[in-house]
Amino acid sequence: MVNKLLTTLLALLFITANALCYATESSNGNYSTVVDEAGNSVYMTGWKMRAGDQVLTENNRRYEVFRVEGNVAYAKFLGDVNLSAYYYEDTSILGHLKAYLKPAIAEAEGNGKVAIYHTHSDESYVPTDGEESILGAGGIYKVGDAFTASLEKKGVTVIHSQAKHDPHDDMAYERSRRTVLDLIKKEQPDAIFDVHRDAVPPQVYKTTIDGQDVSKVQLVVGKYGPTGKQIEDYALQIKAASDKQHPGLVKGIFFAKGGDYNQDLHPRSMLLEVGAQTNDRESAEKGIALFSDIVPTVLGKSSTPTGPNAAGATGAAGNTGLGSAAGGASGATKSMGWILGLLLVGGAAFLLLSTGSLKEAGAKLKNFTSTEFTNFLGTKKSKQRNTPAKSEDTDQQDDKK
């Protein structure tokens, strides 16, 4: 009986381990090319593809892999994704007021706390670092430093973990999991980024934005596990914000059907690929600096997705996704709402107590809105209520002035 139980447990562990390592990054220079049903290349990444994996291209076309032969992944086109459903810009009067007061609000409540770490701490950039892998001291740490410095300039509190997770193997995510758990327990960040670099030819990530030669950024979503849909929606919100602020910066999104990458530990956990080993590190540092412009936007609690797919952007039950309706408004917005609400309730209570009845209170309020309030706005019509009425001729003369 005991032996049978042990055998069953070992089998379950083996299946789980295979599932979690279903999609892995290449460390030997091989990369996957995704082609559509017409044979056109639509996506490249260093991740090993499996049937069921999906990609969202830079121009927001979604594909699903149905067959893999060597390094070629054959995919069917699923459709164009309308990311406007994941980006919300408040154009109301309150929204304009919040934008005007943004510096004061940021100072009052801060721009959030972000944790950065590196599962593959050896990853480096050949043109700059000389090697693609430097154990425990990869150039990827300097990309993390650039990310940190740029976020801190925006008022974001950053914890950049220097923990090492070598060697570069499938168990690196198990080792970095302890780092993530420690960061969550001690720092309670609003968002966590695992910063990597990809392994593809240089042109895949090379681009020019705002006159700068930069490396693009790829988002990676682990679809395995209960939070897969929530992390997917979070990634779509990030790309929507990026497309709005820095079009062309986010190369695309890789959705790994069998991956996890510790994203089950935090609802705002994202794996970033910043350039490839064939790009120079300076361009990666510039790319991640531009990406930092997006972070305060997606951390803004008022960024509630709207549109036809808004319902799908709320994330898994029990863990409100970033920008979801369940996430609620920011602390500053809630404070403003409470103040306005208390003023209205207090004013109503005072009016009722001073008049003695609802009827008299209503009459007093009506009198205030029809006369006193218009006087406050400076209208001439009732400014002289206690003086004799002017003749029609006098009124006409006043109108000509």
C-alpha cells in the first residue's frame, strides 16, 4: 500500500514537472520561428515552442501553434486583438482634474513599489559583455539597474534583487521561486518583473524609437495554473499602454501553454525579455528605460479596462487583476470621493436640522439653487433683489454696455 502510494506521488510529481517545464528558453543559440498557414514567418523567439502555445505579434495578430517540426512552429491565425478594450483613458471632468493634480497625488500616495529579479542571472549581451553567459554576474543585472534607475526617477520605489539562480537550467525557476516568495513577504510589491534577454538574431529586437536605437521588449505569460488568464489580461494591458505611449517597443507576447514562471505567486508578475544576446546591452538599457514609462500607467488603479472584452480583463476570482474593475480606484480618488460624500451628507443633515422638516429643507435647497448659487456665479439677474426693479429702458441701456 505504501509503495503504491509512493509510486503514485512520484508519477504526479513527474507529470507536474513536465507540465511546468513544457516551454523553456533556449540557451544554445537555437530559436523558434513561427509561420502562418501560408508559410510566412510571423514571429521569432528563443523559447522552444509546443503545440498549444500562442503568440501575439507586434501588430496585435494572435496565432496558435498546432505543429512543431524542429525549430519551425506552424500556427493558425486566431484573429486581430483590439487592445483598446484593455486601455482606459479617463476624459471626464474628474479625469482631467486628476491629471491636473497628478503631481500632488503622486506625492501623497506614491507611484507604487516594484520588485525586480533575474531567474537567469548569467544572461549577457555578446557585443557589450563579450559572452552570452557569465555565471552569477550577467549583463542582465545592469539592464535591471537601468530599469531601477528609470523607475525611481518617476517616484516608484524599487527593490532590485541581486540573488543568483545559476545554472541556466529548468530548475532555475524553482530556485528563483524562493526569491519571489521572500520579496513578496518582506516588501509586498505592487508588481514584480523577472528580467531576461532573448536568444534570436539582432534584427528581431532592434528598432529606433524617438531617435534612439533601442532593443524591444517581449512579454512572456505562463498559461499553466489557475492565474494564467489573469496574467494574460495583465500582459494585454501592458501592451495596450505601450502601444499608446511607445508604439513598436513591445515586440509581442508569448503565451506558454505549459509554463508557469512563478507568475502564480503574484497577480502582477511579468517576465520580460529585453533584447537578445546578439544586441548590445546599451540598447537594452534604453529599451527598458522606455518601458519604465509604462509602469506608472499600468500601476494606476484607475486604469479600468472598458469595451467589448472588459469582462475578460478582470482576472481570476479572488485576485483582482491590474486595472480590473474589481481593483477599484486609487487611494487619492477614494479620499476625494469620501470628502465629497461627507460634505454632501453633512450639508444635508445641517439643512434638515436647521429647518426642522424635509419640506422646508427642500424649499430652502430650491431657493439656494435658484438664487444664492446663481449669485455666487455672478449673474446680474438676482444680484439686486432688495432694490427697486429697473425700468425696461434702463435694462436695455445696461445690455448695450
